[in-house]
Amino acid sequence: MTKFLRWSAAILVTALTVGSARAQDSEGSHQIRHVWVITLENEGFDATFGSASKAPYLSKTLKSQGVLLTQYYGTGHTSLDNYVAMISGQAATVETRNDCQIYADFIQTGTTADGQAIGHGCVYPANVKTLADQLTAAGKTWRAYMEDMGNDPSRESSVCGHPVLNTQDLTQSAEAPSASVPLGDAYATRHNGFAYFHSIIDSPACANVVNLNQMATDLKSASSTPAVSFITPSLCHDGHDAPCADKEPGGLISADAFLQRWVPMITGSPAFHNGLLIINFDEGGLSISPNPAGGFTILAEGETCCSERKGPNLGSFPQTAMIGAYTLTFGSYGGDRTGAVLLSPFVRPGSISNTGFNHYSLLKTIEHIFGLGYLGFAGAPGLVPVFGCAVSDVASNLPGSHCGSGGE
């Protein structure tokens, strides 16, 4: 529960000036061959990118090298529903919104016209597809790199690590270093969206979910670098915990240090000359106050952008849930404003975009780059991707064209 104590424009401009939105598109997204996504935790835009930010490498150095998306939003609270949305376009269930304390199967009772699975639970049946399924079917490679996964084999495997179905998730909190687990274990299954789909965990594709240590080897050549890489730091290095189980400071300080180590490795790799790196946050910050009778009340305001829809599995808002001594109040179903940064040889360094994006926009972007269809809410009419089919002059924030909901 330390999470609750702490916690994107038609953008991008290509480096070239071209005559039409489609010509721009061909000079930008159609040259992208590798995409990386690094997701950090629980910070609102002002905390991360404001003048007092504790993450100067992200908020100053990387911002100056890429494009700052000032209106990038999470799609829900608290964590897991955001990670699921990023790779499947599925909106929250009550269980995924509460981080699936029990790693339970999703019981599906139907499907909406816009591809939302109706039901309750956590681990979606094999008919609910993900970006990973799309990439595999298209002959494209992917990997998910999870820091600390497998450090404690008694909790999770070092490949495709997740709890046993219908049991308690023991990775909800970090494990401190000990004689039996010298490095400690701060892997959190709920920050690994791939673990919540039977189409992945029941197939050989699950071997693509590996420990972060593998990424350094994969980056040595463009041919060994996956087309799409999702990178999840540990509970300490994603900014979730503060302080961390190993006594590191955590929060934005440790998240910034993680970026300082890994971002140059990505941007200096052979694959980055036609690559795109997206650094985002799962959700905005939460506010906390003590209860007179003990415990704490945590407020998730739940602001949305981009005409985000609620999905079929949540009722009306506001809502309240109890987790231990914490009373969670959800003002609405969104994930609040976080901001994001994009780095690529095809963007204008130091640009700013004030157009609204969210996690479904991110999914739509990757699907467009690789010529895939749009899953779930990534196919919502009018949704603007963060790169490619929506290209604009970021310097003057001129709106560009964008993909239709059915793809191109």
C-alpha cells in the first residue's frame, strides 16, 4: 500500500518538413521499426515536470531532447487497469482497478460492440487479444522486460512470472534483501499487463516476458532488438515505493536514476536510428488524509481526456472501496494527468505538445506503426495517436490529421 502514500497533439513533428499529413506520416511513423515504452508510477504532471521536480534528468534533460506531452493522461486508478489498457484497449474491471489482490480468472459474460469484454475478474480468457498477439500474428517480435522478476523463485519465475491462478498475489509488496534473496525482490505482477491474458500465459509467447537484465544483450544489434519493448522497473525504480525495501530513496529520485542508466543504452543502440522511446506514467498522483477513526482516506480524482469511455464493468461514480486500513474514493474512472516524453530521431528536440493523449492513444500509435488493427478503446472514433498518423508542427501546435478508428 505504499503506492497510496505517494503515488501528450497530434504531436510529433518529423525532423523533415513535408507537404501533407500523409507525406509527413510516411517520413515519420513508417520509418519507425522499434518502439520502447518505459512506464513509471504514480505522479501527476506538476510533480514530475514542475520547477521543483525531483527527476531533473527526465524533466529537463530528456524533455530538451524530445517532445513533452503536457496533456497525457492515465486511463484509471490504481495501477493494473492502466497496464492492461496499454496493451489491450480493455477498460477496468472492479478487480483490475483494485490491483487484483487475488490473481483470479476473468469471468466473461459478453462483449460490447467496441470490443470490451463484459464480466469481472483479472486474467482475461484467450479470446481477448493483446498487442502481443497482434505482433506475433504479423510476424513482429516483442518482449516485456521486468526488473527483479525471478529474484525470489518462491514468489515468481524469472520468465513470465506470475502467481498461481486463483491465489493471493504475493508480489503486491517488495521483499527486502536477505540471505536467501540477496538482491531482494521488488517485482510486481500488477505492473506487468502481459500476465493478465491467457492468450499469453498459456502460450509459448510467454517466454517473451523476461528479466530486465536481458535487454542489454538484446540491444547490441538491431536484429536482436524486438520491434516492441515494454520496460517495467522494480517497485523502487519506477517511483512507486519511497523509501524502498533496500533503503534506496525511491520515488522520483530512484526513477530518475533508473532512466539515467537505461535511456542512454536505448538511444545509443543500433536500433534507435529508426526508433521511438515513450516514457510515461501509469496514473496521476493520489491525495491522502487521515481518518478520525483510524486509517487513511485516499482520493483518486479520476480525470479523463480524449473522450475516454468508462467501459461496461464499472458502475456509477463516485465510488468507495476498502483495502486494509485504507478507504479509497474514486471521483471518476480516469487516471488523471501525468505527462509523457517521447524521444526519436524523427522528432524536433525541445518540442511541446498540448494535445490530449492517454494509454489508448499509446496503443493506437504502436498498432498504426506496425500496420495492425485497433483493439478495444484504441479504436475509439476520434482518438488521436501520439505519433505517426497525427503529425503536427509542434512549435506552433498546429493540428494535424489522424487515423480513422478503423485503421489504414
